[in-house]
Amino acid sequence: MNAFSLDPHFCSGDELRKHLRLLIESSSKIDIATAWVSDSNILKFLISDGIKAHIRMVVGVGGYMTDPVVLKRLGTHPNIALRIHGGPEPPLFHPKLYVFQHQHFHRTLIGSMNFTKAGTMKNIESMFSTNNTNRSAGPEFERYWNSPQVVPFDQFDLKSYEEKRRVKLAAVKAAGAAEVLEEDVAASAESQVEIDILKEGWKAYVQQLFSSENLEGHRRVLAVRKQFIDRDWSKDFTEDELKIMFGLSPYYAFGSLKQLKLNESQFQGGVNIARRKEIGEILNKVSKLQYFQGPIVRGLVEQLIGVPYCKSALATRLLILARPDWFVVVNKKSFEGLKERFGFFVTNEDFKAESYVALLEKIHSQPWFRSPEPEDTAERELWQARVALIDVLVYREKFGSDD
């Protein structure tokens, strides 16, 4: 049966799986309302790089049957908008509605199949597939999507759900009733959601940034970065430029370099024109790079830390002012957090360009870094400074010490 046929038909088994794959692959927009989700080959196909459709999903968590790890995977995926309907207790959210759209077709599947491993691969399911020419399925999905009983994924307490689910499923097993669990539910009973925001998708990362009390101070510094980088580096620093450079109030975010402030004469006056101009030239080259190429970036970092008195804390502060989308600050109050999160030991005392660039390459490999530029204005501002803003999450106050 042609997936785009005008004729309605029932499908199941291998026919259903082939039908789903073709519709997913061919659609520009997909809406799914399902009682439960779990890991499966069809789910992997839906979230694979080759699928470019914009996807909305309304998922239930009734009876703790939905896998929290899969929820996190869906909720942080750049092409998926996920909402959770209701809670684990009755009344349960129980639809199975799949709407596929493209400029040449508009097709709807409705029947018994949940978007689970059992539903898409093992169970005997029956789905009615119809070419929905009058778009009648659309309002039904919108009713679910806009229901007062749904919450966006980023407002759903995933950790609490996971913890309660583990207790419930353990009790079922302890009672000797594990056979009542579907195979994929039992398999995910011991699953654990990783909540390291710096290794998650953009949605999780930006949510953490917006919830931070320190974000405003970092935004204040970044708001003046262009005027600082574009200054005339042959001239002495103004009082405000010194505050930006050394992290003095109100530009204290990203580390306050009070100790270096006492030696500002090392960068001021006619005797230091060559030093200032060298810094300015390096930062200008950094800001104009179109692509992050490790050897080139490493060479520029080596040049910068080779400037007298321009060590790790100051050098990386200057780099984030030039390119906050690429660089992160390394100082006494951030290097430990960076090592814990990314596994690279880049210290402020024994700072090397090679290990710093390796750290940056690791950071640039994370899903939130590789996410497309958001359309939302506020999110776009943070996306354009997404590496520098790691400081919001790893900075650790150490009283009695400067950076």
C-alpha cells in the first residue's frame, strides 16, 4: 500500500513499521500524542540526524510506564517540542494519534500503538491510516497540546518522576510480579537520567542559565565587549576600560582580577604601547576567524599568553570578550569545575595553549554547543555567548583569594 495513497487502510506488523518510517522520513511536520514512550528502533530513527521534520509530542507518564531517559532525550532534542500530559496516577492520558504533514500530503494514523519498543516492534497492533484531507485530526492534537493538564518538558520534574518510578518498579519486582511489566518497561527500570547540564541539549542548558542568579552580571560584561575589543590599542585604557579588562565593579563577572589591577601600570603609558598593540592585534585576529581550527587558535592563544603579564586569567578573559561563542575563562575559581565537567585538567597556574584548545574542542562537541541558533531573541543572545557563559555554572567562590 502506498503511504500517500488517498485510500484509508489498516496496517500492522512489518507493514506498519515500513509505513511509519516512510512517513517520518517524508514529513516536514510531525505531531504525536501517545500514552507512553520508550527506547526503540523507530524512536532512534525519529531523532536521527537525517530527519529534518519539526516535531511536537504530547506524552503521558501514567503508571510510570514512560522511560525518563527517553523523555530527556526527546525534551532536549533541537527539533522536538515536548509536553508532558498529566501525572502517573489516573486519569491516564491514553491517546495514540500520529499526524504527518508535508506540502504534498497530510496523513493521520490512529489506533492501538504507543510509541514504545513493545508497541512499534513486538505487539500485535492495528492502526488506521488515512489521508486526512479535511485536516480533522489537527484540532484534536491541538486540544491535547493546549490542554491545561500539560506542562512543557522544561517545567516537568523529571528527577522526581524518575525517583518515584524506580521505587514503584522495585516494589513490583519485590512482590514477585515483574512479569506484569512490559519488556521495555522492565528493561528501563534501573535507568538513570544524567542531569549534567553541560552535557545536555540546548533547552536544558539555556534553562539552567536563565535560572542562575549570576547571569545578569555576565551579560553586563558581554554587553560592552565590542566597544572594548574595537578600542584604539595604541592609547591608554580609560578608567571604564580598565574595569572591563580586570573585572572591577560593575564588570566583576568572569572573575575579578584585583591583584592585576594593582599592576595596571604594566599596560599603561607610552612605554607599553607595543604591548597593548600586540594584545589588540591578537584579539582582532581572533574576532575575525570564521571557523574554529585548533592549530590556528592554539597559535593565537600562545601569542597572547606570551605577552608579559598576560597570564591565564587575563588572557582567557580577553579571549571571551573577543569570541564568547568559542572561549571560556580559566582562573582559580573556575578551573576545578571545568575539569570535573569535561575531564581536562587546565589549571590557571600551569596554563598551556595545547590543553586549553583541547578543552575547547571537548566543549564544542557538546549537544548544546552544536544546536542551531535559536529564533527567540533572548535565547539567541545567550547562544552567541554560550561557551563563555559556562562560567555561570562552574565558577566557585573562594573567599580570601583573587583570580
